[in-house]
Amino acid sequence: MSENRQPTVAVIVPCYNEAATIADVVLSFRSHLPGATVYVFDNNSVDATAERARAAGAVVRAVPLQGKGNVVRRMFADVEADIYVMVDGDGTYDASAAPALVRRLCEEGLDMLVGARVSEEQAAYRFGHRFGNVLLTSFAAALFGRTFTDMLSGYRVFSRRYAKSFPAHSSGFEIETELAVHALEQRMPVGEQQTTYLSRPTGSESKLNTYRDGWRILMTILKLFKSEKPLAFFSTGFFACSLLSVLLAFPLLTTYLDTGLVPRLPTALLCVALALLGMILLTCGIVLDTVTQGRLEMKRLAYLREPPPPPTWSEPAAGAALSRASMTAAPAGAAVHS
């Protein structure tokens, strides 16, 4: 990217039935990031989400496959920009923090900057969601190393090289976990910055189910642990099988040394089976670890093909940029199906 060219910024908003808030979200981000194009990706809403987003000046596109993960996959694939600001369309995130987030991403050369939620409103950030977030974030940190204090935040800023190298396997709300793990496994420069988290306006309802989606996020962490660190995952099974085999075999061994007999043949066979299962698990871990290294190298090459974040970013004049955005947003408002 030419050093003289102002980097392009895209605000990408995944949406499902957010008619009550989407217009305010679009207008707020167009006001605080006047040079950015706001894209609203509508995920089969049955209310007026798409119409209100388009009327507020957003580029509206449709994603037929249900689930936030499917929407994020399409957003990163379809939108071309140097910097991506991803935010939920529920009106709970502070648009005024966006310029500072974009500026920090550029100045520090980060690939992902997470807006960690801070709120004193109980209605905004319920105890169950807080507790689940802390629990899942801590579990992910134990498996993947250094991570974030708010791994599940929906407010993030990405570099182009992050967006274009992200595989996006998840289909639902567990996508935030995958976003964090992708950055950690690639050892990307990342950061976190506290942002105000607001309560939902009247008429807006959360789509997140605490227990169902919490379980799906937990399963996603385990699946990512298996796929991204197979040697550690299968070695755990190897050590468990080996330990159980030794514990069961010890009394058999002492009896054999004392009497020369093996009276509990089924237990002996179980010990042998456990030992063989452990060796099979260890072999699987070694083989899959080699395959995983090849996949990581391919992801790394895809990451390196894209330019790094621009070293500087300056806000354009609000009035002129908003006028340009108003002129360009209208013809692009037709929905694009994928």
C-alpha cells in the first residue's frame, strides 16, 4: 500500500432482527468514522433491519446461511478494505471509541484489537454472561496460552492481513473464540482496549442463549485444541490410558511375582488393551501434529501475502466524508446473496 494513500476503513455489522437499533448504529459509526463505508450483513431478518440500515446510509448485503460465524465468513470474503471495524448491530457498543481503536491498530502495527467490555449496568452485562465469559476465557488461556480478558467481545478492529487469512470454520456465536485462537496460533500482534458497554435499548432482544451458546463455545475450544494442538490433545489420552494401565497392572504384577500365577486374566487383557490404545493415541498425535504444521504454514503464507496495517491513520473531515459516503452508499444498497 502506498504510504501517501489514506487507508480505507470498513465498518462491518452482522445483523439479525435488529430493526430497533440498526439505524442508530449505522449513523453513529458514519459520524465517528466519516471516511468509512458501513456494511450491514443481514442474516435472514424478518423485520425491517435491512430497510432501516439502507435508509441510514449503509451498504446492505444478505447472508442466507444462518449464524454469526457464517456472516463473519462472508464479511471477510466480500469486503475489501485496509482496516475492518466489526461491531454488533444491537446498539450496545460505543461508536465514539472507534477512531481511537483504529488509530491504535495502525500506530502499534496490530492485526487485531479487541474492545473489552466495561459496564456498570447490570442489565447491559448480565452476571451469567460475565461469569461464562470469564470461565471460557480462562479455559482458552490455559489451552492456548496468553489470551484476552474479554475473548467474546463483538467489538473488534482487524488488519487486512488478518481478515484475508482467517479460515472461519464456526457457524454461530462461537466465532469470537475462533477469532482469538487464530491470532494466538499465528502469534499475531494483538491488543485489547477497554470500551463502554451499554444496555440494549427498549424493543431490542439478545439472540445469545447463555447455556446453549456457552456449551457450543466450550465445545469449540475443545475442537480447536484438538485441531490446532493435536500432539498435546492426544498425548493427554496417551498418559491417561498408560496411567490407568499401570495402576491396574501393579497388583497383578505383585501377585505374579509372589505366586507365579495371573489369576485375573480379564484385568490383564484390559491393561494390554489400554496400553495399546495409548500408543495408538500417541501415534495419531504425532502424525496429526505434522499435518497441522503444514496447515499453519499455509495460513502463514496467506497472512504474509497481504500488506501490514498502515503505519498512520488520520480522520477525514466529517462533513466532506459523510457527503461522499451518502453518494456512494445509495447505489450499492442492493442485497447480494451468497
